[in-house]
Amino acid sequence: MRSMGLLLPVLVVAALAAPSTATARVGQPPGSPPGSPSPSQSQPGWSVGGGRLAWTASAPVPPGGAAVEFWDGDRFLGVPRPSADLRTYTLDAVSVGGVDGLEVRLSGRRLDVEEPAPPSAAVDAVLPALSPAGEVDPGRPGRFSTRTGEYALDPVAVPGYPVPLEVEGVVVAPVDAPGRRPLALFLHGRHATCYEGAVVLLEWPCPVSAKPVPSHRGYLRAQRLLASQGYVTVSVSANAVNAHDVLDVEAGAGARSALVRAHLAKWAEWAGSGRGSAPEVVRAAPVADLDNVLLVGHSRGGEGVNRAAVDSVAPPPPGGGFDGPVRWTVRGTVLIGPTIFGHNPAPDVPSVTILPGCDGDVSDLQGQLFVDGTRGVSRGAALHSALYFVGANHNFFNAEWTPGQAEAPASDDFPVSWVDAVCSPGTATRLTAEQQQVAGATYVAAAARLFVSGDRRVLPLLDGSGVRAPSADPVRVLAHAVGGARSAFVVPDEVTSAGGSARVCAQVSADPAVACVDPAVGRPSPHFVRFNRIVPESGRFAVALRWAADGEVGTVRPGAPVSLAGSRELALRLAVPPNTGGSRFDVAVTDAAGRRAVLGSVVVDGLPATARLSANWAQEVRVPLPSRGVDLRRVAGLELVPRGGSGQAWLVDAHGWAPGLPDPRPVALPRVDVGALTVEEGDSGTRTVGFPVSVTGGGAGAVRVFVQEAGGAGYVEQVVVVGPGQRVVEVPVRVVGNTRWSFDVRRSVLVKAVRGVVVGRHVDRLTVPNDDPPPTIVATPVTDEVVEGGTLVWRVALSSVADSNFTVQGRAVAPEGVELSTTDVDEVWFRQRVSREEPLPSRALSSTGVSVTAYFRAGESDKEVFVLTAPDAEVESVERVRFDLVPLTPGVPGVSVVGSVADGVPVGR
């Protein structure tokens, strides 16, 4: 084993949670006899050993956008791979000493224990009022009839995937639409891939007896609406990615992008000289206009189409699955309940992100970072909008994920066992599938009409102006945005200051004194979602306001005066606690000369929500800027004066707002991609290796680099400047060799944009394979002859200490002579060492699953295992027990231990 260190100035050491030693409870519980079992032997569903950790669920776990995660207390261990039947989840090369602290988490809830359904909070869930109708309604069908068909082409190979990706799509196109027509491409998210009757599977290709789940047919409503308005649409299948993306360190983002671009390349070919070889459904459709492409992605498909937009503007290094020329222009994206594990939005491609208020899958609403993560990265001309759909769940945007509509088995992602005042079906706030799908299609059409067709009348539906599309009624859709014609005023950063009832707070921190929201809160805010679970994370700030009485002023000052000249209004993104009503603030600004102007008042109502929901979401409110009284060229401060008693709120940012929409023309930013590195350990000495982080394109900017520490307990973080013409981001890492055995060491390296760059592949790993032989074992008796009621004890020793935990397990086998039975041993001792077995009826120990286990923490060399016998009144001959002790690390020989038990008064331990 080796130790490694990042050779960069340490700005922050970010603990993922508590140190690893705090929760790795191994060996025996305090006060128990030597050799007491790890609770792993009495925890049903878990198995651990040989660097492999597995958990088996009592029923299949449906796959979704959020990942199943293994944790050891507060230490994140990794994302396990599922079995095809979605019941067993396995994580390799992980070092734990037992399972007493282990947890399986999915979307903020435990899967490995029977958690009682949390009672619904006693909330008065009041729907927001319907906003006024907008000037246009994009949800109304257009004048064209539509035609539907499908195509299936040769699959494409993507590095790292064991099977090629299917290239299949369902096309809905207008009939008799003149000229070239814009193209909208839909990409579904992660879901089951195959089904056989009521059983769903996650594998690809499907077994002969099973059928593919047609997830790509789930957006026909939106496709038909767009086609009636003159768009050619195609929804593509991604089952191969879904079945295998758990093996992909970036959760399939690059593979989904390659798949999307492979389809777009075909459409570009079919729009030109390859028209004659196009599938029949394509030839029957109008020629697609590849200069006007809209990408629509749901769940992990949202992250996939975002990556495709990045890869279309700044092509990735070769070898990612699609290396052909870019013969299309992505005008915008629509991201529905998306993941954004990489925190790497396409800054110069306009976007609309739909956030489902009752999302039971991607329940942290991390898609908000497609908006917030663009600020300050590029020139800020592209509009990035977020739409909060009150009462929408995750699945029902796709008809093939909706019970009663789907061909394959489907379910509601919001747990049906929960009785929730906002999200349980039948409540006034929860949407029906029909309502949700109509509203989703309407706002997809709104994005198409704005980004592709250039109809500025649609803009107020998306930019926080507070109007609605009546076709989506009765769905309440709230909107806010950044970019467009906005000018940054207060975007909290390291030089922002605050006073009075306001303080600058850290969005991601374990310290309650500096965090925006108490770190113990499970769903702090969509704006504060963690990057790869890293805590703390530098560079992410907001302003927290808390007041005890009416009129307690909160002041906020940017690092330097800001020009708002040319802006008509001041737009604030303000969040207030859910279910609060009428939070009112007077708003004022001051200039560099100290002159003050009161701009007006704003009122914000909290969203209807229970504690299960991530509803501290900022709503956009605006006040007019004055034409005189203050110098708008040098605005130096913002004042928020709460009215009406005590309360709290969070200011995410403030911008000058002007009507209209500038050309979002992409800037040629340098692109950063994280590579992978495998290095030899060696037996001694220290070497410094450079981790590969590549730069393509020109220009200058900065990235934040995170390197995982040895043991996975935290990250070292640093901002690194990328200079013009630079081709590599320097990330030197120290590797120390020794002769101690360990598991292979894997450490993540992550990158996110700070300014002036775009990030493609945001994460990969440094791997140092173990090159040392494992220790051998020796077992010696401590007490191997006892009378009934005594304790048999053997000492197990390693030939040398190891740098990873080491497990030795012994199953009972038949000894020579009379064998101990299940009633000859203490019943508690027996139950702790089996799974779902009882001592009665009495039977030989070797006929059961009983075992003894020695867990060696890294650095330990001696343990004891024991058998606690039970006295009885019968006259018996000497009875024996034998255990064959075998290390769970392959290639290490085992040893046997034997003990005997006689009648009489106990004299053993």
C-alpha cells in the first residue's frame, strides 16, 4: 500500500463527512467477549469480504436518475453496480471492517432498513395563485397534421461500454410543412431496460424471453405538439447506456452525448447527399434544418443533452465514441428533472430546466445548477431559465414510465407509502399524469418557440416575468432566470459583504455558523446541492437574512460598485421558507456617493411543501430602477427591509433586468477534460506523478480542482488558472511505495469551471494497483478444551500487517467424532452468526450457515474468534467443533481450528 498527497497549496481540506475511523466499527462491540462477531453476521442482506461489499434487497429497486449509494456512517463509499434483477448491489475494492455502520441510500432515504414512513408535516398546502396569461400560448396545437414512424440503425461503440449503443428513434413529423424544418431531439433518462411480464430488468441486450422497455416512446405528446407546429422531432433510445452506466465514472454523460451526436450526424447526412438512403419515416418527413436544433433531455438524459451541447460547441478530445464533424447548431436545451452530477452546464447554449416539486427520484432538484452554475463563466448572454412545477413528480413526464399508460411495468417515483400533504395522489397540490404531461409539452414548446423560432413574445413565460401559458392550466409554474439582458449586481462571492439582518453565507458547509442552512437539514435548497458530496466547497455563496422584528435592515454590498445603466428593473431571486405567506420586503439601493433610492416593495410566498421536499427555491421578483436620484453607473449597495415581524429568507442573487434577448452567440472558450491515470506503486520511495487534465481550444480562464485524499475522507481543493495556449492543467500527485498489501487504491479527481472555460469530462480516477502479496494466517488455540458453558477461543494472526482491512472467515465443517449441535451453543451467539436461522430444531452446526469471523483493521495483526457453549443436563460424550478459516482475499491458504467440549462444571472463559 502507498500514501499519496496532492502537491498543491492546500486551500481547503473538504471532509466528505466524518473521518473514516469514526464510523468503521469492526471486531467486537465494547464490553463483549474477545472475538465477538461483527454485526455484519447478524445484519440481513449484507455480505463483506475480500474487498467486495454487497447488499441484497428484499425486492427489486427500480433504477432512476439518482444513484444507489453505499455509505459507512457519514463516509461515502461509492455507487454499487446492480444485478440484472435489480436486487443485489455490489461495490468492489472497498475497505470496511463490518456492516454495523453501513447504509444504502437513494435520493435521501434509506433502502437497507425498514424506515417508518415519516408522518406528513401538518402544513396548510396552499397552491400559488394562477399568474396572468401571457401574450401567446405555445401549448396550442399548430396547423399541421403529423406522421409517426421509427428507425433502427447499426449500433455505435463507445469506449468503456461492454456492448454497443443502439441507434433507434421514434419520429413524429409534420405533414406537408414547406421548406426545411427545425429538429427537436428527445433523450430519455435512466430506467429499467427490459421486462418480462411484471418483472423488470437492467441489462442489455435483453434476454431472449424479455422485451425492451420503450422509454423513447414516452414523449409522443410533446413530439406531436411540436410536429403540429412545424418541427421535425425524434426521440431516441438509450437502453444500452442505462444498463451499463454504473461502470462509467461520469454516470453516462459522455456516452449519452456520443449517442445524441451520432443521431444528429445521421440527420445531417439525411438532410444532404444521404437523403436517398434515409429510413422511410425520415424521407416522408420534411428535410430537417440542422442549423436549428433543440435538445430535450429527461433525468440523466438532461445531463446527456447538456453534454451534447457542450460537445457540439467545443468538441471533445478524440476517442469518446463520436469523433465526426459537427454539422448542426444547438439553439437551446430543455432539461426535465435532470441530473447534473458534473455541475458543468453549457454556459452559452440557452436552456430551460423543469424542476418537479414532487420529484421522488432526483429529489434534491440538482437541475437548478444548470441555471446557477452558468453565472460568471462566460459572457452571460444566453438565457438560463428554471421552471418549478408545483405537484409534478419525476416519472410522469414520460408516458412509458407512467402506470396505466406504459407498455412495461411502471410506478410513481414519489413513495406511495408516504402520506404527504403536498405530493400524495389526490391532494389539491399533486398533479395527475395527464396534467403533468400537458404542462411539460407546453413548456417544451415554449422553449422551442423562443430558442429556435425566435418568438420573443414567449420570453415572459420563461424569464420570471410572472405570466403563464393557459394550455398548462391548472398547473402552477413558477419561473426565474439568469442571463439574457441581465447585468450582474449582487452575485455573492468572496468579496461580497453584508450587515444588519443579512450575512454572506456558505452554500455548502458543515459549520452551522457559516452555512446558509443548518447542515443537518436533509434538503437545504436546490441552489445548495453538493458537488460529488464534497463538504465544504469553496466559492459558493448566498446571502442569508434573519430578522426578529419589522424593519431590521439587511445590507449587501458587492466587492466594487456596479453599473446598472441600461437596466430597467432590479430582479431579485429570493427564497423564503415553504408554506409562509406574504413575506414583504422594501428594496433600496445606494450608489458610491452614498445616495439612496427606495425602489419599491416585493412580496414572496413560500412554496407548498413538506420537509420531504426541496422547496427553498428562489422566486424572481422585480422593482423598477429610478431614472434619477442615484448614479446607476456606480451602484454600491442593496438594502432589503423586511416588514411584518420575524422571519428568514435567502437572497441568491440580484441583477439589473432589461427587456429583450441578446444573441447568445457562443464564445470560443477553452475546454477542460479530466483523464484517467494508473501508476505502479513500487516497494519504496516517493514519486510525483502528473494527473492528466487536458485543455483544448484557446483563451484564458480558471477551474477549481478537487483531489480526493487517501482513504476517501475528503478532498484537497484549489483554483488553477488556465492560460492562453495552455494544454494541460498541472495536477501533481505524490505516490509513496511500500511492501504492505492493500486493495487497489482509487482516488477521484474532479474539475468544475470558475470562469472563462467549459468543462466536458468532469471526473476520473487515479488508480494505484496493489503489487504486494497478502499476508498469510496462523491460528493457535487459546482455550480449545472446555466443559459445557465454557468459551472456546483461538487466536488468529497475520504474517504481516496490511494497509487495508483484512477479513478471515470460518464456516463450521464436520469434525472427527461427535459434533456440537445448535443447542450446544449459546442461542444469542448462534443467532449473531447466521442469517434467518434459529437453534431449534437441534442439528449439527455444520448443517447451518454459522461462521466465525476475524476482522483486521489496517495495521492490526492479531484477533480472536470464539464459540460460547451452553450447559445442559444430558450426559454426553466429548463433542467437537471445527471451523475452516479462510481469508476472503483470493490466493491465501486457510487453516483449521478444532475445539472439544466435555460435560462438567465450566472452567473456560
